[in-house]
Amino acid sequence: MKKITAVLLAILMVVALFGCSAKQDEEPTTTQPATETTTKAPVLNPLTGEEGFSESAVGKRPVAIVVENLRPARPQWGITSPDIICEGEVEGGISRMLWLYANVKDVPEKVGPLRSARPSYVKFSKFFDAIFIHWGGSHSTKNYTGGYETIKKEKVNNIDGMSGGELFSRDSSRKVSSEHRGVLNGKKINKAIEKKGYRTELKDSSFSPLHFNSTVAPAGADGATSVGVKFSDRTDTRKFTYNAEDGKYSTNDWEKKVKFQNLIILKAESTYITVPYKGSTTTYLNYKWNSGSGKYISNGTATDITWEVSDGKLVLKDAVGNTLSVNKGKSYIGFVSSNHNGKITCSTE
């Protein structure tokens, strides 16, 4: 009897074990879902093509600031900060600059000396849908249309230092006359724009996009390690030297070394207009923003280009008529008078 009982217990244990095993086999196995790695596209500065641009500034309007270039103004406060520096003749053989920033928050706390609006600069700022910042402006007289009147005619959103406000002040650290001491606080520009009620969203239909190479490439076949830009036969020559180690062009003409990846020189027809001024006369220069030729200079080389204004946009083309693509980085845009002996010289000296 004991043997029978033992056999029955053994059989029951085997059946129980077999049943547990079967239940375990019936339970579904869980597999971990595969994780997908997505690479976020870099945010690019629309004026330099460089990565690291603030997402909060994407789709926002740039600012364009008029800055003086006379010797008492040098070195200018913030001279190394703009994404693009534009420069050309304004009057009496002197040049003036227009500083472009894609992100208003990148404007330093101290920028200047600011100077007055000129028609050519007002119109050029429109190519980038920029908010135009200046201190004063020329007025219309006889056959000359002034900076103020151009702002009104072109319907340009502007902020004027003559109107005062906490954005503008005079710096007293330099022993120069007051016109060479006007500065703005870049950290207060947003507040001034908000107070004016200006549109801050960029209009693609009004913005002239620059096109960038994916990797650094020569501009062309012509050597250009030493570059001279003479705006007209009345002006000094702006000189640039190429450094192969960092791939940049630099100038010390503003009494502080400033570097650029690209030099874009636009040759434009211009007109001189002499008008009465403070008991004497002054001769203004206006550029005609229609079309012309020029040079694109980068990576120690240069090539011929053409430019035109189409539907309110500045269009740059290479020597064979294709859209010009430039290297990523800061650019200098020079305005050269095609009919008053402006010159662009490139050599390998």
C-alpha cells in the first residue's frame, strides 16, 4: 500500500511541474521597443551661415546701425561684433558704415559712435528687412533727397537718437567733440522696438538671403591675399590682408584688428550732389541700387560677380550667372563707385 501511495505522489508531482512549465510557456514575452535617435538640424545665422544661432531669433528682423568712421571715432565701440559690416562713401570723401545683426540680442551694450542717416544706407537696409537705427539724418534741399525724407518715402522702421530715450547717450571717456561720442545700449533695443510698435517678424518677401557653401571653398582662381577697396577717387583705400592660418581677412584701418571670412565688393553707379550746408556747401554721394558688377573674395582668392535688385531684393550672382554661394562667417560689403574711379585691387603680395 505504501508503495502504491508513493508512486501516486510521484505521478502528481510530475503532472504539477509539467503544468507549471506549460503555463510559463504560454505567457507572452515582452520586447523593448527600439529607440530612434533623431538628429536635430543646427540653427543657422541667416547673415553668416554659422551654427549656434539662437532659436528665439529665428524668423526675427535684423537691425542695421549707422556708425561713424572718421578718425576721432576710432576704434569704434563694438567694431568686432556685427555679422556684416557695410561701408561706402557718404560725403566729402569720407566713408560711413552700416552694421547688420541678425539677432538684436547680439548687439553689445555699447555701440558707436552713431551717425546720421543717408539715403543709400536707408535703402540698403531694406534689402534685409532691417530696423534702421541712426542718430540724425540729412534733409532734402534743391535736387537732393535727404536721409529723413528717404526713411519716410521708403516706409522704413527707424529709431533715431535725435528723439532721445534711454537707448542713446553720449560717452565722455574720449576727449573729442560731441558728434563723435553718440552711443547706444544694444541691450535696450528690444524695448525701444516694442515701444515703437514695429513688426518684429521677418518678411521673407523683403529679405535678401545669402547662400552658403557647406564647406570652405575658394572664391575663384585669382589670388587675393592683399586687397584694396577704394570707394572713389576722393577716398582713402581700405586695406585687407589674408591670413592662411585662420582663413580670414583682417584690417587695422579702424585702429583695432577686425576679421572677415568674406569680402563682397559691389560696384555701383553713383551721383555727387552739392548743396548748401551751414553757410558753405557739402557734396553728398548717392549710390544707385539697380545693378552692377563686383568681386567676391574669400579663402585667399577672388572672382568676378554681378549683382542686381529684383523685387526689392539684392541678388548676387557668380561669373557665369548662377546664384553666388559664399563661405560661412562674417562678411564685409564694400560700396565702390563705378563711375567715379572706385577701385578693387587684389594681389598675392
